[in-house]
Amino acid sequence: VEGDQTRETFLVGTVNVKGVRDLPGSSGHSDEPPPNDVQLLEFSEDAAEIQCHRIYAHPGEVWGMAACPSDRALFASVHTGKAQGGPLEATVWRMGDIAEEVVTTLTSPLDHVTSLSGQNNDSVRAVSWGGKGAALCSVSDHAVQFWGSDASALRASSLHAFDSSPTRLPAVSQVAWDPFSSSVVAIASRESIVGVDSRSSKDKVFSVNHAHALAVRAVDYSPSSHHALISGGDDGCVRWWDLRRPTKANSKVISDAHTHAAAACKFCPASDKLLASSGTDGYMRLWETSAAFQDSSQSLSLSRRQTQRPVVTCGEADGRRLDSLYALAWTPHEKWHVAGLSYDGRLVVHAVPQALKYAILL
């Protein structure tokens, strides 16, 4: 939760088709979808433990979340709607009691702020905050919508529709804001990556066709280098792109970063010399970018592949192997802790070793 200036906190949502609890104050009979949980977790470095700070009852299964960077109480979620088998919806929520030190109920209610509806009843696939003034981007199968904030609410500011077959965006998996632009986002769509500018009338400001052999699952911009982007895909690779020359031949790659899909990858917010990746093989790995990435144009021999080793590998917690790791998040303030979320519900926080940290900084 980047907007939390005093603690290292994370938001985690549940996906349970039958729901996990009743909404506060409900009678149990409602047209709302079965409620799941959104949990606010706090990581304490001194105690080396994760504590649940709040539990919020959320209507529907939570398939994605994005916390507002300027307001710790605000977040957007992608979730199932009222209609069974219907399109995924997106909503902005406010955690009303987040400032209270003590709560008297097991679960707290969420205050509905606004709905981010998809175009033509499309499913909303991904949401992300960024730009200036807590702007929000939502992506559906056929459109990218930008939402700007004013004094009272979030309002739609621009819409980029993709109606024709060559440019529509099916199977969107993630969206990321360019930290050096208040209007540009990168979108993972099938095997490709496309860039959209909210101020431009063009469908795309850049496009990387067939970026991966299989579907692209993750994209992230460098926090310190202009035009630099990484991506992870179902082919198990992590790739580094220079968006001034966005072709596969000009990219760099960590071949076989994961034996299964590379479901998430994110730069360390302190330096793009370090990144984390996680996969459906149940491993979270840290990579030194200077050593791990190799030119795509080079044929990797066995000896060269052996140099592409992670500096840290985490695959266990409490003595048990982790399940598929679908999500990653770095702590925004301390910047040297990374959390991975396992399919079986476990959140694992790993600290960058001090020796590696100083080697990167010095």
C-alpha cells in the first residue's frame, strides 16, 4: 500500500466461489455475490512477522487489486459481479475505518466510491493507478479507459476503444504506468505488449508483437531508466525491452527464469539493477539485471545459461513448498523487501541480503 506513509502494508483478496463470510449487517439473503475478503496485512521487520490489521468483506471474488499511491484508504478491485458467469467488474472502494486503532467487529464494511464499467458489457481485466493526481487506468477486452480525480470523485477523462479485429485487446492480463509519463501505460495482451497514451488519438504509441512465445503475464517499467520495460510470460522467460527499439531481436532475456509460467516480475523500487520474478513453479527469485540478462540475438550455450542464475531463490515457507506464486509487490518505503502471494493463500516476505543491497548501491 504505497499510500501508507508509516507502515509496510499489503492488500490481499480472496477468490472463493462460495464466499467466505457474511457482509456486516446483512441477513444472509441478498442479491449480492457471495462476499470474499480483502485483508490489510502489516509487515514488521523488527518482529519478522506479518499481522492482519483489518478484514474487509468484499462482494464477489477478487481477481485483481491496485492501491491508490496518494490515499492509503483507497483501492480499486477487479471482481465477479452479480450475474453468475457474467463479465468481471471493477470498483473503487474506501476503507472507512483504516485510521482507527481498535475495531470491535470481525469484518469491516467497504465504502463504494465508483464503478469502473467496461465498454459494451466487456469484462474489466486490469486496473492500475499512476500519472499525476492519482489517475486510474482500467482495461477491458476492447477499450482502455483513463479516470481522473477531482475534488469529489473519480471521473472518466478519456477512452481509447479497440473495435477492429487487428487492434482489439483480448486476454489482457496486466497494465503498468510509465513512471516518467503522466499519460502512458503498457498493456500485456496475449503474446504482445502495447503502449497507450491518454493524450494521443493513436491506438498505440508502441507495440511489441509476439513479445513472448506464449501469453504475456506481467509488465513493469524501470523506476530509474527511461524507455526500459520488463515482461514475464507463460514461456517461463523474463525479457528486458528498450522501447525506442521494441523488437524481439533487440531485447534481452533471462531464459528459463521459471520452469513454468513467469506470472509476475517487478523491478526493485530502489534500483533497476535488481528485479524479482515469481512463477507457477512455486518459486520467487531475485535477479541482478547486469548478470542475468543476455542478448536475444545470441545463441545461449549451456555454459552461458548457467550464468543466468538468480542471486536469491525462495520456494518454501514454514518448511513447506510454496504453491504457484501469481503476484509480487515490493515494500514501497523501505524498498528492499519483496512479497509473493501463493495460490494456497500464503504471503511470503523476503528481504534482500545486505551484501547484495550494498553491492547494488555502492
